[in-house]
Amino acid sequence: MANARALDKRRKSVRNIRKITRTMELIATARFKKAMDRATAATAYTGRITQVVSDLAQAGLQVSHPLLEARESKENALLLVLTANRGLCGGYNGSIVRLAIPHLTNLRNEYGRVALEVSGKRGINALGFRGLEADESYLHFEDQPKFVEVEEIADRYLEDFASGRLDRLDVVYTRFVSISRQVATVETLLPIGSLDGTDDDPKAKPGDAAKDAGGAAGDGDSMYEFLPSAESILEEVVPASFRVKLFKCFLDAAVSEQIARMVAMKSATENAGEMIKQLSMTYNRARQSQITGEIMEIIGGVEALG
């Protein structure tokens, strides 16, 4: 039978750990609510600006934009990996790293040069351990990424893409679908792709946006009046759409991290509770056995004196 004092000491240690995990669970829950509000607002804005761009495409106009055109060049690609600065969030970081490594290999087989940029200390360390050093690393993005900080990175990507120094941009992150579902995914942000709106909604069909707005797709009658021109409007809307999409990737990653940490800490708290119950039962048995032994020793001593 284990020593009762050692069991009691271990039980106290587990209780202290349970207090810590419970506190971390509450903190993650509070941060999750704030992050989810921001992600939900960004989702609505992203969907709306994508709808505007789609409506412009369905207005019967012969317009184009460099960010929408597929690149034949296979010279330069960039992979951005979004992970967390801290651990204790279950398999959140591991799932992203496992998805990023084979995708990076495929890009290197397809493109001449592939740059790797990583956000989050955990991702930097995990990829570095596997011999994949990041060309650029970011450690300042926490649970509330700021649009100004993401916009600075987005503008650099836009400049490189427009000048021909970048042919493709992929982002590996955890997409927030719902509270019960977050999916590690790879998304190509540059080139943006078609303006018909089918990229964001796989169920959408070309022409649906214009029909919903009261017009028939392809009839040549624009339901918009452009001032000064459709080209000048696209010049502003398309880059803005890219910036918002990249910002939404950071927001989705932030809210998914907090959900993963919340679930992990809740599980740890429950496991600690079960462990305390088991230790308490073992402690009670050990204490009972110890008391019984002491009583038997007293009885034996009394009989010896008698």
C-alpha cells in the first residue's frame, strides 16, 4: 500500500493543477467570445465585399484586374503558415504543421523558389525542428490581430504580385466554421481568381448574383452606373477584397486557437478531478490500513504488558 503522506501530497499537487487549468479555461472562454465577435463581423464584411465584386462581374462589363488573372509563370510562390505563440491548445498547432509540410513540398516541386513565412512561435519552432527555416516570422499576432498590422503584410504581397516577384500566395490556417468545427485548411489568396463569386460559395452558380439583384446575367444591361469608371472602382475594390480575406484568415486562426485551448483546458480540468477522486480513494484505504496497523500495535503492546 502506498504511503498515505505521499498520496496526500500528490493529491494537493493535482488540486493546484486543476485550479490552474480551470483558470486557463475561463480565460480562453473570455478571449474566445471576443475573437468570435470579430471573426463573425469580418465574415459578414468579407461576404458583402465579395458579393459587390461578383455583382460588378455580372454587370455585363468587359473589365479585368491583374490580381484576378492566373499567372503562367512558375517562378515564385509564398506559403504563409498561421500558428499560435503558446501551446496548451490540444492538436491545434500540430494539425497546421502536418498540413503545411507536404504542401510546402508540393509547391517546391512546382515552383522555382518558394518562400516560407510563419506566424506564431509554435509553428516557427516546429518547422525549424524539421529543418524548415522561415524567411519571415511574426510573433506579434495574438488573440486580437489588428487590421493595420495585417494590412502592412497584405500591401507587401500585393506589391510583389503586381511587380512579378510573386506568382502565388497560399495560406495554411485553421478555418473557423462553427463553435464545434474548425478545419485546418490551405487557401490560395493570390491570384484571387474569378469574379463570379463561386470561389467563396461552391454552391453558387455564375449569374446568380446578377439575377438576385433583379437582372439576367449576360444580358448586357448593367444595373450599376459607374463614376468615374468601372475600372477605377475595381482598382479599389479588388485589393480591398484581398486585404479583408487575409485579415479574416488571421481572425479565424485566433478564434480557433482559443476554442482549442478552451476544450483542452476543460478536458484537463475534468481529468484532474477524476485523478483526485482516485487518489482520495487510495489515500483513504492507505490511511485506514495505517490506522488499523497502529491499533494492532497498541493491542499487541497491551497484551505484552499484561
